[in-house]
Amino acid sequence: MLPQQTRSMRRPIITTRVEPSAFDELTFFREISRSGSRALLIGRRALVFLGLPVLTADYDFWIAIDDIDAFNAVGAQFNLLPTRTPEDARQRGRYVLQNDERVDVLVARSVPTVDGQTLDFETLWSRRRTVSIAGILEVYIPAIDDLILTKQVAPRPKDLDDIRLLRILREHTP
């Protein structure tokens, strides 16, 4: 203590209690399924569910453009708020549901890859595959070749790493 500082001048010790998030991943995926939303899990979380050794802190979905309201209703159950109105999301092709979790949502009917291919939601949806989570729940993801293409929409260094891992997985999957 400094000579001029008295006991009453010291800063009080403030303690806070950290509360866990109400977000539960299994319940979130279950509610998406129950909502009837045509939602494809894309991004690194899809790779995690395929058993690939990658880290991610968020969720990425590509949903049917007409299913925004149903998907947002699921987000609302977890206090995830949309950053755009459904109309604005349809015009921009994407938005985010967020609070203490982040869900990036692609709602475009189609998107181009860097090499000029067009990815169409309906085509990816028709070729989707199902991944079981904890043996009790199923989540839809794009087929591996389509998942590789989603990584070519705006390839970042981590996307190139993901493509490499997906190609190895494809080679070793019957």
C-alpha cells in the first residue's frame, strides 16, 4: 500500500459468477429437424461430424430460402437473434443467428465457386447425406464432393486444409 493510500481507498475485489450457456447442441439439432427446415450443416462442424480433426467455434448452415422463418424460430428457442430480417437475408443471401453462440446462415439459391462452378442448394439437398450424432440424432450434410465445393466458394487457408482432409476421407470411404 502506498503511504497516502488508506484502507478505504483500496479498490474492492469484485467477483462474478460465470453461468453456463443454455445452448445445447443436441437439442439445437433436434429442434432443427423437428422444424421441418431443409438445413444442410456446412463448414467445419460438418467435418467434425465426419470424424476429421479440425476445430471450430461456430455453426454454418445452408438453408432453403423459404425456410428462414422456421430456422429462426429454432434459433429463438436458444436466444439466438438474427442479424437481418428474412427479407434482407433473402436479398443478401446470408445472415447470422447469434448471442453467446454463432450460427452463420447461407440462404442463397445458388453460389459460385472461385473456379466458376455454380452450387445450387436444391442439387446439394438432393445429394445430401445423413450423419448420426451420438447414435440418437441425424443431421444433414452435403455429400463429400459437394462439401469440398462449398469450401471453394471463398477459399481461405483453412478451407484449403479442409479440402485436403475431405479428399483423403473420400479416398478411404467405401
